[in-house]
Amino acid sequence: MVIEILLCRHCQSQNVIKHGRDKRGVQRFRCHDCRRTFHKPEDDRSYTADFRAQVLAAYQERASMRGVCREVNPSVHTRVRNGCWLT
């Protein structure tokens, strides 16, 4: 049996409990010390380093933001929702 010690990503406390699931069905956790909620780091869905490098390379070639979006093809919803969708 493997026991995984989960640390709060905000305050590094071990005083963490399960706190339901988000709308995607991913397990959420809540820290008793700072009272903030979070996912496990591997459950985050941020952009990969390769994807970011591809976007930055296209942008440095003086392509417009629309041209970059055409090349890497993120959804329109992502572009509109996150003004700067590279972060």
C-alpha cells in the first residue's frame, strides 16, 4: 500500500482533505490551514512547454495573434476567455 502525502500548493501544509470534484470531475482538495482549494499538480491542465515554445516561435516570426492561433489551433473560446491565453 502506497501512501501519498499531499501538500497544499499555497502554504505547503500537510493538513489537507478531499473537497469534492470540479465540473470536469477532477478531485479537489482543501487546506485546513489556509482554507484554499486546489487540484493535484498533475491534474492541472496548463499548456505544455512544447506548446508554449511553438506559440512563442510563431509569434517571434512576426505573425499576428490570429496567425499564431491559426497555426496552433486553440479553440476560439480559449482565446476569448483568457485575453492572454499563453499563461
